[in-house]
Amino acid sequence: MSALAIVGLVVLAIALIVALAANARAARELRETKAALDAVAAQSNASGSAAAAARLAALLDVLPVGVVVIDDDARVTAFNAAASDILGVQAERALGRALIESVRSYDLDRRLLAALREGVEGTAEVPLHAASDRSLRITTKAVHAADGTTEAIAVVVDLTRMRELEALRRDFVSNVSHELRTPLAAMKIMIETLQSGADGDAADGFLRSLAAETDRMVVLVEELLDLARLESGKLEMRFGSVDLSELCRNAVATNAPRARSLGLVLTLAVPAQPVSIIGDRDRLVQVVFNLLDNALRHSSSGGHVEVGLSLASGLATLYVKDDGPGIPYDALPHIFERFYVVDRSRSRSAGGTGLGLAIVKHIVESHGGSVTAESELNRGTTFRCTFSI
């Protein structure tokens, strides 16, 4: 760093405040960073700019935001560790060169040069098209020294994850609204028909439909609450010894009448001896029932559904497989997402909420396990949940 380091500290502190103020999760880091900057600036007054520059360089490498500094010749003089992570460039490659030679971001280069040459400062959100696309908030400042030289500082904040979460939130609200609007509209029509005086048989049919739609919305709300608690880590787990063999037997016995009514063959393939793991019994029951419900809903009359367990290398794999229509290859990566439905034309008639598989994934992972899906169109689908024994 040059003799402008002391002034740069103050400017950097201001830039950090502007860059991070909108991010509530970074508030604590911001306070700590500003305090550290103030401490270094105070020490520099007593110990000279060379020592201050060394302390500043060390401080820059632990900041949670990227910092890039160019000198009066537009050469990079500082490029901290966070900048390397965000921009995908090693500091050794960037230092001593024009920024555009190492970082392929014309927006960042243009804004830094504008601050350096024209004193144009500000904050903007810009895209970075690299190995993976990112959204960045860039704040630029110019620092003018008494000897007439100038440095420009850029503070770079990676907003990619925040923007992804905002998109998930928008999609979530949209999906919930859609899932509730359709049954509510149907219920409203049926209630209005009943109020206008439907005959006895029609009234009974409407009442049955109202009860079914109400049950569906209750299930949707309950699953939403379960998923919210799982994702936030607030769902209390009661861990103990759970026999997966017994759990599968009970699930098959409970769902056998439903399978027969749908014209399906439901079979069980588990070891005779207990297969015990440490887990929350109620939540593991929910996993099996959700997977079995999914298989039964998406299988056609005459089909076959199997629930089973396999053991290998200290692992227990619980699986549910069917010979239904299968899942398209491009849909497989998304099936554990909230509200993702492969075929929306069948979803409502089948009665699913689009949350069951997302809940399965969270429960299995909270047990230290993993869940996968294999499928082939017109050949069926197999879900596997693997746990340590």
C-alpha cells in the first residue's frame, strides 16, 4: 500500500457501511470491521504509514467483502482474499496489473476508472458472468492525497445467495397462493350453489367435495408448518433406537387396503431380523408414508409398489419403488424442491401438495442420511433413503 493507506482506511470504512447496510445478516460483521478499521487508523498515527499499511493488508484479508484498490496508474495495489473468492481470480495474478487484465468485469473496471479519473463515486448492482453467474454490489470511492496522487477503492459484496433466496421467497408465495386459490374458488362455488337451494343428492355431493377440499388444505398447511420448522431447525427431534424393518411392515400393513382399492399390488421386502438406527421414530414414519403415498398416487391400476430394506457396508437403505409412468430425466434434479410437480395436470386429481418429497429430504438429512431418486419413463421410479446403522 502507498502513503494513502491512512486516508484509505477512512474511505474504506465508509464504503463498507454503504455496501453492507442493506444486508441484515452482515450487521455484526460490519460493526466488527468498522471497529477494526478505526483501531488500525488510530495506531497508524503513532507508528507510521509503513506499519499501518502492513496492518491494513492483514485486515483486508479477513474482511467478509471484496476490496480492490488501484493506484494513480490504474494498477491493482490491493486485492484481498474475499475479492479472490468473489471474482474468481488469485491476488497474485491481479496485483500490479490493470484490473481488466485479470478480472473480466467491464462494469467493475469502468467504475473504478471513473472514480480514479473523474471522481465519479457510487454504488450499483452489477452482474458477473464467470464460471457461475453472480450478482455483485459494487461501491467505488476515490482517495486524493496531498501530493496530487489518487487511488480508487472498490468494495464488492456478493449478493448472489441473497437474490436466490429472494427468488425462492417469491416462488414460494406464488405457489402457496396457487395451491390455496384453486380449492377456495371451488369451495366458494359449491357453497353458493348450496345457498341457492340444491336438491338432496346434489347437496350431499357438494358437502363431500367441500370436506375433501378442506382436508386437502389442512394437509397443505400442516406440511407447510412441518417444512418451515425443518428448514429453520426448530422442529424438535426425539432420537432413539428405531427398527426400520418394523417401521416398513407397519407402513405396508396400514396402506394395504388403499393399494387394493386402487388395484395395486403392494409388497414388502425387509430382512427378518431388526434393522435399527438412531432416529426420530415419528419423523421416519413420515418419510416412509410420504414416499409410499407418492408411489400409490402415481401408479396406475394393475401396477406394483414395493417397500424394502437393503444392507451393505454399515449402511441401511430404505427404498420405495413402483412401475408407474416414471419421471423425465430433466425433472429428476428438481423433485425434492418445494411445490415442484412433474405433471400438474395429474397433481390435483392425485391429491398431492408438492411438499411431501421436500419434507422427506429434510428429515433424512437431519438424520445424517441421504435420499436419491432413480427413474425411467414408463418403467417406474425408485426412491432410496440411506442411513448409517
